[in-house]
Amino acid sequence: MGKAFGVVAGVGAIGSLVAMKKSWDPLPSVKAAGFTTVDVSGFEANALVVEKWRGKPIFILKKTPEMVAAQSEEQTARDIKIGDDSYLVCIGLCTHLGCIPAYAADETVFKCACHGGEFDASGIDILLPPPSPMPIPPFKVDGTNLVLGEEGPEYLKMKEAGVTA
């Protein structure tokens, strides 16, 4: 009788632990919200596309060859190469107070209406008060797709170089 009780208690304990572990795991809907896949193959140059990732606006800007040729080394380091094209991908919030800057395509700058801050086409702050560049979210390049929320080798290289934040 004692051995049978021990077996039943052991099975019950294992079942309880499995149920507890499942309750700690994020729901499938939460896991799905962590990644956003964007196909950039149809994007036009110098036209801002805004995607949503984890409730935040993500700016994706395909740069023209002229924009790339005029860049500094710091700006080029923030570029994401997909095929032969260069893209800006950043969280579209002003680093001063979290406003959403507007893109002025004719000037190739992002302008924050709240306090007059500006960012260049690489997301680097060029006119105060923003204290830092717009951050680059975790991403992975998969062919012509950009997977937001996953740390691919391109992102890890940028992170190691200190250009993501």
C-alpha cells in the first residue's frame, strides 16, 4: 500500500510541476506579438514606412543612392543592408520626451514638433533637445524580410559596435 501511494503521489507531483511551468510561460498571443515581419522588397526610396512593434512605431526608410553617398561613417554604421539597398530602421520616438517625429522627405530629416528637435535620415540627433539618436530595435534580416524583435547577426554586430542605442 505504501509503494502504491508513493507512485500516485509522485505522478501527482510531476503533474503539478508541469501545470505550474505552463502557467509561467507567456501565452501564445504574447509570443506572437514579440515579432513583426516586414517585406521591404516593394519599398520606395526616401518614403517613410511606419510599422508597429510591441506598441511602438518603427520607422523604416529606404535610402536613395545619393543619401548613402553623402553619409558620414557614423551614419553608415547605422544602416541596415538588405540586398543592395540601405535602410534606416529605428524606434520612431524622440529621445527627448517620446514624441513621434515627422519625416520631411525634401530635407531628409525627422522633425519633432514638440520642442524642435531634429534627427537626420540615419536617426542621429542633429538639433537639440534630443539627447541621443533614435534607438534601433532588435532585428534579423531574412532575404527581403526584416524580422523585428529577433536579434540576428546584423543586429548583434551593430550592438557590439555601440550604434543601436
